[in-house]
Amino acid sequence: MFEMGADFGDSWQVDNKEKKEERSAIEIKPPEKHRLHFAKERRRGKVVTIVKPFYLERKALQSLLKRLKKMLGTGGTIKADTLEFQGDVPQRLRETLEAMHYRFR
């Protein structure tokens, strides 16, 4: 029987408590040097528009996401170097990003 606060010694480890390292060296690029591409996925019957890869610092990526969500009127999130938006919005998203000088493949 295990008791709270029991000492299990050095042989016991908890693997799920360690955080995964994000990219250690983030290569920051200006918008003109980005080569973005789109993907669409269906999740639980709904469409998600994905645009990646962004080469920005985390704070800059968060502010870009906030600005895009407000302009598009949709929800979204950040996953690593990827932005995910709720709904089928690739055309409006492309026009908005091109106005910000981002480039596409």
C-alpha cells in the first residue's frame, strides 16, 4: 500500500511531469521571408483552417493571432509554429496576411 509522501527512492520516476522543450533556437524572419501554406482539417465535424510555419517569437505570434482573430471574427489558437482558425476561412486569411506582407507557396 502506498502512502502520501512516501519515499520511493531513486528508481521511481514520473515521465509525464516533464515539459517538452520547444525549439531551442527560434529563427526569426521578417514577413517578406515567410513561405506559408494552408491546410484544412475536419475535427468533430467542423472545419479548421491551419496556416504554417511562422518564424516569430512567441509573443509576436500571439499578437498576430489576436489581430487576425479580430479581423476575421473567428476563434483560433497557436500550436508550436502553427496558427489554427475555426471555420473555412483560407481566402480571407490569405488576403489579410498578404496585406501584412506575408508570402505563400
